[in-house]
Amino acid sequence: MANNVTKLQRLFQASSKPIWWRHPRSAFYLYPYYGLLAVAVLAPICYIPNAVLGIKAKKNLA
């Protein structure tokens, strides 16, 4: 296995991007993370009007 420390050090120090975007594979990790974060934040926010108006979730009686 090759030692890529100096290559990666040059890559990280030469870039002006934020540290979490400097690696070439950053997009593969960050875009799914941002997508899941958006869903996790927006799903409860969509329920706020029902909670304010007192509308309860429908119960499924099987």
C-alpha cells in the first residue's frame, strides 16, 4: 500500500475550500448527508401546522 501522506497534505493545504470539501470524494459523503439532514429537519416542520391546530394523526384500525 502506497503512502499518500505528502500528496494529500499538498492537496489539503493548497485548496481554499472549506476543510470538509477538500478531499476529492467529499461530495459522495456530503450530498447524501445533506439530503438526509434536510428530510430529518423538514419532516417535523411539516407537522407543526397540524400540531398548532390540534389535528391528530389518523389511526389505522385493522
